[in-house]
Amino acid sequence: MTAAAPDLAARPETKPPRDVAAARDVAALVGRLLRQADHGWQQLVVAISLATFASGASVALMGTSAWLLSRAAEHPPVMYLLAASAGVRFFGIGRGVGRYLERLVGHNLALRMQSALRLITYDKLSGTTLLGRRHGDLLVRVTADVEAIVDLVVRVVLPFASAAIVMLGASIILSVFSPLFAVVLAATSVFAGIVVPWLAQRWSRAADQRAVPARGELADQVRELARCAPDLVAYGQTDAAVSRLSAVDAELRETESKGAWTRGLASGMQLTSTGVAVAAALLIGGQAVISGDMLARNLAILALVPLALHEVYADFTKAAQTLTRARTALGRVLDVLEAEPVGAGDRVDTPAAGAEPATGLRLVDVAAGWPDAEPILRGVDLSVAPGESVALVGPSGLGKTTLAATVMGLIPARGGALSSPARISYLAQDAHIFATTLAENVKIGNKDAGEQQVATAMVRAGLTLDPERIVGEQGATLSGGEAQRVALARVLVGAESPGLVILDEPTEHLDRETADALLDDLFASLTGTSLLVITHDENLMARCDRVVDLGRWAVRGSR
């Protein structure tokens, strides 16, 4: 196709929601992305090792500093302090260097995985129209939800994996000074670093799961306001539309507030656990010093190391909530990847070897309708011979655009036989105009078109504007007639002449003089091309070779 697919009205999803708690599917997806990334598993191991070194250096810096200060207070010969002093410098520098390298490797891996997932998603979308998907929600799925893989790697996997090693290592090392305190430290670390985040995740799970699709709903509402603002104002529906937007926004703010409240409570529990560990260090260590089982200088190590460990797992509550949101978001991406393909998407089917390509359009007993719904047209018998123009008429909502989508392969025919040319172009009444140059807008019909091809297409479409002129979003700086001529130029710039052009209300919203001028140029440019014209315009019907009323094939009650 040489023009953008029609922006058909979205239908509610009939597929039941995915079980977002199915971590196995998400884990399988992560494993697949790791295999596709360049040395993915090796990079993950390196990133975890670097994160472990950085966190371990932070804890070791606190412990070494505590010992150095305590030992220095005893006024030993300075040579006795050199090793600890060098250790402080090593761990201080190593913490920063290790964290930088961990961020470098971890983000490189995460971004490569995100790129791979985005390509997989785009490849899926290129083979299906997914007409039943709400457009704003789909945009969130292929942007923000895909980006959740970065959060999963950088903010969940790396900190949890490295902290588990550091907490275990700290407990083992401190057992040399006090086995009893090592047990207490391990218990408080498990409580603060594992139990508390797990509890927080459970407390805010419903809110975190709801926040992800709420972003999609918010995007839908914003898109509706942005796209339909003039109509909403004209029909006095602005208050209702803004109220719907405000309701979704309020729900999203409520979920975020609940998550923040849970994080605050969990942080208090973690801090309390750290305080218990410090108090236990002073009590157990103090008794050991009094009994002569431990040197006094080592008491500072026991008391200060728990504070360094608190820094390691302080963000675990947020990481646990991030895990819930990431699984939910990636589950929504999996919904797209696992959805049954609808129509042919952007892929062009080539005739089989030896087969004669169709030169016209032929529909025999065709049934047309949305997927997962009853057909709205049955028994359609329609033909458009090469070079013939046929007007397709009928009341609004009868199924004219649905039939056009079926002819283009955007949705499959629900029955009957259909043959059409390999190359079909579509000229919509509201083709999207992007905020870029006119030339770039025209080249949507053929991305490989050169300057001369673009200029020729613009001339044939009756467009006399500068190809390098920047136009606003949705063609804000163009008139209605000029916007339609840009869409026509997209059809004409194709590398090959289309076998069939579908015109969907090309004169809608245009005044009579502008519409007649557009039709003159349109029919002159498409001489010899088969035309299927969807219209209510009697002047346009008069220009066509035949007029076909679609009402004869409408299913009773379909409107």
C-alpha cells in the first residue's frame, strides 16, 4: 500500500486480560532477549559482578574506616595504620569506579534488550493491523511498556542479585569477630532486604498492576481530546470529555500515592531493622569486649557495618514495586506479541510462481466484518474492471469502510472469495499529516522516492507548494484541499502504478469549488487506474462509471 491505513474506530477488546502475575512467561521473554543481545548472559554476569563489587566496596569502606578510626585512637605507630589507610582509599575509589562500570555494562545490556524487544514488537505489528486495539493504549504498549525491560534489568535484577551476595559475605566476615552478631545481622538483613520489600510488594500489588494499564487509558483520553477537540467543542461535550480524563488521572494519582505511602512505611521498617542491628552490635559486642573475647577496636566495625548495609537495600522496596509494574508492562507487551494476526498488515503478498496477477477487483459472495464479531455484510458480489471507476454508496455505518479494509487485507474476509491487484493504494478523507516537510509527507507513499519523483507526484496532484515547506501536526498549516492533495501525492509517488485505488470520501469537509478542483486533478492523474470510490457526494458519483448501493448486502440490524 502506498498510503497510511485507515484510522478505523477502535473496538473494545474481547480477549480476557492476561494473568500479569505469570512470571514464567516474562522470565522466558527475558531469557529470549538475553540470547538475542550480543553476549547477553556474559554481560549480565559481568554487570552483577560489578554491582557486587561496588556494593561490597561501600560496606568494606565503612568497616575499614571504623577499624582505622578506632585503632588510630589507641595511638599506635603510624606504620600500623598504613594498610587500613590504603584500604580506605581503595574501597572509596573502587566504589565509584565499580558503580560507574556497573551502570555502563548494565545499561548497555538493558538497552540492547529493549532494542531487541522493540524490533520484535514492530515486526509483529507489521504483520497485523490490530484494529481492535485502542490506539493510545497500543502506543503506550510499544513505548513505555517495552521500556520496562530496562527497569527489570537495572533496577531489579542487578541490585537484588548483588545485594544478596554482599549481605551473605558481610555476615560471614563478621562471624570472625562475633558469630552471634553475624547471625543477628543475617536475620535483620533478610528481614529488611527481603521480607519488607516482599510485604510492600504485596500491599501495593493491586495499585502497581493497575497503574500500568491506567497509563494506556490516560493516553487514550488525551488522544481523544487532542484529535477531537473541535468536534467536542461543537457538540458541547468538552466537560464530559475532560471529566473522563480527570477520572483516569485521579485514579492514576491514587495508585501512585498508595505506592509512595507503602514505600514510606517499608522504609521505616527497614530503618527500624537497621537500628535493631546496631543495638545488637553494641550489646553483643560490648559484652564480648568486657569478657575479653573481642578487641575493643572491633566494636566499631560491628556497629557501623549495618548502616552501610542499609544503604545497599534501602531502595529494595521501590525495586519490588518496580518488579510488579515491569511484569505487568511486559505482560501487556506479550499480549501484543501473542495476539492472533489480523489482516495482512504492511506486508505485501506476491503472486505464486506461474500465477497470473489479478488486474482488477473481484468479490464473490464475500462476508465482511470485524474480527470476533458478527459480519455486517454478507453475499457481496462486486467487480471493478481494469480502468473502471465504481462508486460505493450507502448510509453511514453500513460497512463501506469495513469492506474497503477487507479489500486491502487489513482485516480478513469472513467468507467468500476475493481477488485483487497486488498493489492497492488508499486515499483516506483524514490521512495523517506529520509535522515535517511536505516532501517527507509525500515519501510515506514510497520511502525510496527521489526529489524528482516527489516533485512530479506533487505536480500531478495539483500541489504547488514548496516541497521543503514544514507543515504542522495533522496538517495544521494546510487547507483541507491541500491536505487531500498531499494524500493523493502519496498515492502517485509509488514506485509502480497501483492496480487499484480506493478513495474514501475524498471530498468530505471540502467546499464545492475546492472539491471539484481536487476531483479534476484526481481523475486526470489516475486515468486508466481501477477506482473504488466510497462517497456520499453526488457530483463524485456522476464521474464514476457505475454506482453500487451496498445496502443490498447489509445484514439486518447491523447498523
